[in-house]
Amino acid sequence: MVITGVYGTGKSSVAEEMADRLERERVSYAAIDLDWLGWFDTGGGGNEEAAERVFLANLRAIVDNYLRAGVERFVLAGSVTDRDELGRLAAVVPIPLRVVWLHAPFEDIERRLLAAPTTGRRNDLQVAEKWLAEGIGTGIDDFAVENTGSIQDAATTILDWLGRTPTH
């Protein structure tokens, strides 16, 4: 499954909570924070095509390694912009993907990102505001979850939904 949404909605935290629950239940899984797989710079400035190639190659290698180890389910956390990007992810992960849109009120996103100790997270606030204003990333989900309560509540809601969703 893919947990997507704008920066600051809690995707990585919810994925971590889900992974913890799956591990306690002895369910075969791998959790992957997609943001880290394409975070690099060669020193020559931004080349989006090269970044996309490296990201997908990294994801493919990790997924293949996990599959060879016996993993059957994936919890992927990352901001997905549109159906084309989702299609590229699906081409790399050879199992059906369920997509959850995690959202939160802008005030919560702002509070979370401004409290972060890194400059990058504060910069993510501008991106989140733009995505929300322009509707980027919306309409590609199978299920939406409002992340206004605890991380545990959001993870439970998603896991309950996945339990009712066919896995064909």
C-alpha cells in the first residue's frame, strides 16, 4: 500500500506505526519511506529525469531484495503527485497497490513542520501549502484518512480498511 499526502500529514509516522503492528502480529511486510530513495545531488543542480531514474532504480532494488527475503506486503510512505507517478511506482512494486490519502488541517501541518528541527522541513511547508492550494496529489486514492487524532488511531483505521479490502 502507499500512504500519500502533502508534507506534514504524518505519512512516515503512520507507516512506522503500521509496521510496528504488523511486526507484532507476525505479518510479512516491509516499510519504506520513499522520500529517502531519491534524496541526492551530484553537485550539478537539479536534473529531475536523473532523480526519477535513480529513485525508481533504488526502489526496484529494495523491493526485489525484500521479495527474495520473503516479504509479501509493502507499506510505502511518500508524497505522490498524480496517477502517472503512481503508475511508475506500481511498475516497480509487482503487487497490487492500495492508495491511502492521509490529510490533516493546514494548521496541524504548519504546527508539525514548524516544530521540526531541520530547515528542510520548514521549506516543506511552502510545498505543502502549494499542493493544498492546487489540489496536487488528490484523486488518486482508494481511501482517505483524516490524521487529526493519534498516529495509532490513523494506523488502526488504515489497517482495518486493508483487512476489508480484497488483496487479489
